[in-house]
Amino acid sequence: MDLSIITVPWNVKDLVRKNFENIYKNTSNIEFEVISVDNDSKDGTTEMIQKEFPQVKAIFNNYNAGFGKANNQGIKISQGRYVLLLNPDMQVQPDTLEKMVKWMDEHPEAGVAGCKLIKQDGGIVPHVRHYPGIFDQSMIILKIPHLFPGVLDHYMWRDFDYTKEQVVDSIRGSFFMIRREVLDKLQGLDERYFLWFEEVDFCKQVAEAGFKVMYTPVTECIDHVGKSFAQVPTGKLQNIFQDSMIKYFKKWQPTWQLLILEMVWPVGKFLAFVGGKLKIKKKVGVN
């Protein structure tokens, strides 16, 4: 088995259907399997998969297990030499997966790799980033980039050249190809993260283990970017983001940085609350 493709759907039935259709239509020269780990969708996703894609190895959770744990469920039953974590709102193109498998075969030093991600209109989805640090994450919490976007130039790697193959710190988890040897060594994603930071955590583990995290423009994939996220209330997303950020800094960064973040978060939540109130007043015409 060359490749195991793992996707974790959550209430995006139509996009999952399109995802699977593109995989089977556009992939023919490698031996692959598709594993779906549904996180308790309520929109008929499970019934659609069972009816329309019986060849998919499907796990149906009766609760939302989160991104990391659900992917680990898929990893445990996977058989491929490589494992691709593929978000349900992605669309692989003709030969995308064949080219990535071939590229991984030719680059044994790559423990994790991602390809060029594009929007439906062909524009680049910027997804290569430096490791998060205390400055950039504090700026995000305090909403400073809304006024001064440049404060995140380094973290977001805004001068990154997506036409060149490079070793990087981290790549987006929506198209995340992992070498089996790495999975055997690291035992999957850290399940303490419900959502966010699990992929950068894994990239950091890969580098610590002596492998490389790499980006290649050898092929591309369409990324619809965050369709599942759009269904979750902003306040809940913020709490999940905060929880994951704190866990990341507790694991990887000095204690003094963790303490700063714990002091900054209440200020950030207050600013978000005030900003929300101002938006509401503006909408209803209150001066």
C-alpha cells in the first residue's frame, strides 16, 4: 500500500462527497486507501459515505473527538507507506497524490511534507509558517494585526517563495503527508490539542527526531479553507484556540513565556468583547 488518506469530516457532507469523488477520479497509478473518521456529523455525512463510498474505511464517532485524536484513530488502522492527513474541504487535482508519493520516495530526509495549496480562483493559500513565539502570539491575542498587519510578517513567513522547494518550520495540517517511519517513531499526533497547534507541535517533534519538514511546489491541491470552522460560534473557537496555545507553550516554551500568555489572554478577551459590542451598535445604528 503506497498511501493512506485520512480525512476527519464534521458537518460538511457536500464537500466530503466532492473530496472523495476527486480522490477516486484523479488517482490511478498508486495503491491507496481512504479512511474517514467522522466526528459525530449531524448533516447526513455518515449515511452519504456508507451509501455512496462503500470502499472507504469508515469510523463513526458518537462525539466530537477533535482533530488530533480522530486522525490518530485513522492512523492506527492505516496500511500505507505514507499517510496523508487531508481536510474534508480539500480537492486533489489529477496526479496530485501520485506526484507527492513519488516526491516522498525521492526525498527520504522528509518526515513531513506539504504541497502548494490554492484557492478555487488559483490564488495561493499562504500556509508555511515559522514556529509560534511569544511576541507574535501575544499580538494575535491582543488583535494588534487588525491595525498593524506587519507585526506578523515573520510568523506568517509573508516573504516565503511558494515556487521553491524548501525546508520549513511548519505546514498547514489540511494537506499533511507523513512518512510511516516517522509515525512509528512519534506515535501520531498529540491528542491534548483538540484543534489548532497539533500540526505545528508534530512538525516540531519531527525536527527534534532528526527528520525534515518540507514544502514542495511539485503539485497542488485546492483548499476551501475552514468550512467546518465557520459552523462554530466565535467565542467557542477562541476558547479552543486559547487552550491549544497554552498547551503548546507549556510543552515547548520557557515558563516565563507561558506566564505572559496567561496574563495577556484576559486582556485579549476583553478587547474582543468590546469590539463585538461596537460592531453590534454599528449594525443597529446606535451612536
